[in-house]
Amino acid sequence: MVKVKHSAATRKRKKRVLKKAKGYWGDRSKQFQQARRALMHALVYAYRDRRVKKREFRRLWITRINAACRAEGITYSAFIKGLKKSKVALDRKILAGLAVKDSQVFKKLVEIAKGS
């Protein structure tokens, strides 16, 4: 009988975890158990925050549109309602970009929203 050793598989698993934990603070990047716990935590945050990022960007776009609208003398909700009535199909990402980068076009959109 030959005794089977698992050192190759164990070493491979540990190296994979430690490689992913590279750059973590202190023992979290050096000790396998610490690195494994930190990595699991990090992966949970990464999964959650891929979804949270979408919400945060939408909030940012709405804030930018609202600020630009108020500078033109209209509220955000009235602006969006006016655009929907006028059948202007621009999403909030595009509207926020126009509000920041191209104020002339945004002013025209405000006029369209007010006109409906």
C-alpha cells in the first residue's frame, strides 16, 4: 500500500487564495486562514456592491438633473413629466451628461418640457 499525500492539492488551493488576497493588510495577505476569511468577506462586498453601484449612479444622475433644472426654474419631477408627455425618450444618464457638458441642449429640453 502507498500512502496518498494531499500536499500538491493543498498547496495549490492555498496559493490560489493567497494570490487573491495579495495587498490585504497585515496577516490577511500572509496567513491562509486569515486570507480565506478576508477573501470571503471581500467577495460578499463585491457581489453586493455590483448591485448597489447601479442605485448610486442613478441617485447621482437625478441629483445633477435636479440641480440643472432648478437653475432653469423648473423642478425635477415637472421636467421628467414634461419630457414623458413630449415623448422625449432620454434616460437619466444621458440627461445628466447633457446637464453637465452641454447646457444649451439641456435648456432646449427644459423648454420642451415646459411647453407640454
